[in-house]
Amino acid sequence: MKRWLACLLGLLLLGGCAKSRPIDQIQIIQQMGYDFKDDQYIGTAVYPTFKQGPMTKPNMLTTSSPTVYDLIPRLSAKSALPIEEGQLRLILFGKQFAERGIEQITHSLARNNKVGSHLFLGVAEGSAKELLDITAKTTLSDTLYLPNLIKQNEQSMNLPKTNLHLFLYRYFSPGSDPFLPYFEKKGRFVKLEGVALFRDGRYVGHVDLRDSFLMKILLGETKNGVYQLKVGERGKQGEDRVMLQNLWAKPTYKWRRDGDRHVLDVFVHIHASVRDYPSWLDEPGANLFTDVKKKMEKELEQDMRRLFHYFQEKRIDPMGIGDFVRSVTRRWDRESFYREYPDLDIRPHVTVDIIHTGIGE
């Protein structure tokens, strides 16, 4: 019995003998950028420099190569310390690079056991290097500014959830296309501007944060997000608007035939609060919110129809309509479905329930 316990203890001790690496003897890469310019691939790495105590300062390494495969070795050749990718939190692709295709990088990441599946990916409107340089200079000690920007916009605002795992799932799925956060330079700052759209691993366009709110709802990500809607004109201020905050939403899809063609009905039920609205909606004795509710539903249906039409024009399916139809159709064929997809009749039907309108209610 004692011998058995001694063997077990020995195995446990051996299992815990992983090689340790002091933090001041490695270069911990937390963000990477990939660009293509003048027939050269450009790689940028952002890493923290540890000062006294918990203070850190973002620093950068940059290199270029005629191929994308040896960017990491070339970065290592410029680093006095071994590069460690285990803490990588974001990879940002310049738009020109993304237009050429990012599947080489994502496939490499999928095979890298040091990289977690919750790694964020994103697309920069111009140069990834320029945007990473801006954040390194302006955020002082926050080396994770862009990953944190993505996370908080997913949790509380209009950005649909996305990461390496979800990108690969949508990329390899026969009935959907991937998308990523889209960033732009605004003066000396970097701003999240919406969602970058992909077909066959290549960037083909983007939508703004207003439309990404609709994507979030249509994907069934039920909480949070804001949307501005027109509600009519009163007085001399022009067309008034209300700010709708999503509290809960549920999309339901229905696939059916209508004569000789297929129809996809999209039923969306939204529970929301109105964060801000014009004062004339509070006129006593006038049940104006009933009219506003109808206008909200009509405008949301129009906006969803326009968004679906944009996806159909681009021949992309970020909403995973193909996956849904495959789940309710026998002998689903990808080629024949997406041949008909640009002309598919998609009909949104929106119901809005206004839960409360603030303290004045």
C-alpha cells in the first residue's frame, strides 16, 4: 500500500514539473498585426515592457517579408528575448491583407496549441501597424486596449460575439460565412466602426454599428445594444428620433414554399426600453407610444430587409441562413441553395414591446 502511494505521489510530482520561464526572460506578445504593402507582408507585434511594480508600457516590433510564413522568425531575429505567443489576445489584419485572404493565418492559429480559441481577430480600415502604433502611444499602460474594446462592445453594446473559435466554425460551416470587428482611425484614436464581412476567407465589405445591432438580434444574441429610430416631426427641430435599448430579443425562422418559390420568414420579438425620446411623446391624454411602436416595427423591418438584401448582393451569409435551411431540409445541397440565395425572398416580421420608458413613466 505504501509503495503504491509512493508511486502515485511520484507521478503527481513529475506531472507538475513543467518548465518554468521567468517573465523577464521572455517577450510576451499580446497583439499582432498583419499588413500587405508594396508586394511585402508586414508583421507587427505589441508586447508589454514591465516596469517597477505592476506598471507596464506597450512596445512594438515590426518586420517585413515577401512571404507571410516567416514573419514570426523575422520578428524573433529582432528580439533580444524568446517570443512567447501564449498570451496572444488579438490579431489585427490590415484591409489590404484581409482582401487577399486570412485563411493562412487562421489555419496556422488553429494548429498552434499555445493559442487559445477565445483569441480575438479584427480588421483595420487601413494599416494594422498604424492602428496598433496609435494604441501603443495613446493608451500608456493598457497593452490590451483593443481586446478590451471588443469585449465590452460585445457584452454591453452592438457588436455580435466573435473570436477565433467562432470564425473557424463559420468559415468551415457549409451554410454560413464569418465576420470580424472592424476598426478605423479617428484622429489620434482608434474606434470600433462595425463588422467586417468575409467570403471564402477574404474581406468583401463591412457594415456599421447600427447594422451590427440588427445582426446581433438576428443571430439570437439576446441582450444589450442600442438603436436609433425615426418617429416623425414635431415643431421646428426636424425629424425626431427615439433611442431604443434592447433588453431581450428572440428571432424565429420559418422556411416555406409560396407557389413556385421558397420564402424565409424571420419573426423577431424585441423587448426594449426607450432610453431617450422627444418631449411631445409625453402629451397627456394622447396614446402616442402606440403609434411610435408601430413606426419602430415598420422601420426595423425595412432596415432588416435592406441588410439581408446587402448580404445577398455580396453573396455572403453571415446570418447562417444556409445552416438553418439545411437543418429543416432533406437532401440539402449547398451549391443549388447558394445559386438561388441572391434572389431568395426574405421577409422580416418585427414585434416590439416597450417595457418601460424611464423614471418619468
